[in-house]
Amino acid sequence: MSRIVARTVGRKGTCDVVLRDGSVSRCHAEVVCLPEGRIHVADRATGSGTFVRRGDEWHPIRQALLDPGDVLRFGACTITAGELGALCVRADAEPDEGHSSQDDASAEDGSRE
């Protein structure tokens, strides 16, 4: 990965990762893919929150730098750090900063486990 790429996660159709679940805010979180391959996630002050599971425990976060085995929960929907990493790799391959399509793996039912 050679550049910083920011993507949005939420219920709204214009988000990069769309999670169609009422527990997810319209624009729930921002994911920043860093050049060294790390992923930073920031909750956008949502009512249902963003959580990271490390080991067997869920931890509420406002922002966090993810580890490879982490699982994120946006409202009631979960997604792995690996799935977000794949989004970052695809985004880095795009020729320009703009994007017109949503994440191919967006969850229709809101479940990502």
C-alpha cells in the first residue's frame, strides 16, 4: 500500500461499506488505510457505538489502530480486520482518489460473521 486511503462504513448507500441494519448509523465510522498496511478506525459519535474484539472480549472504541486478528462491530454488524484490509488493497489499486462503486462485499442483511 503506497498511500493513505479513507473509506466510510454505514447504512447510507453512499458509504464505501454499506451495512443494511437499523443498528448501524447512516455514516457510522471512518476507516483509514495507512501506507504501511495498518488500519485505523474511528467511530463518528454514533449512538450504538463501535467495538473491537481482541481475544474473547469486546471493547468500545472512539478510535483504534487495528491488529490483524481484530474483529469490529458497528452496531450489531461485525467485520474482520482482514475484510477491511482487503477493501484497503482494492482502494489502493484505484487510479484516482474518486470512487463510484460500493464495496462488492457490502452486507445486504447486515451480518458479517
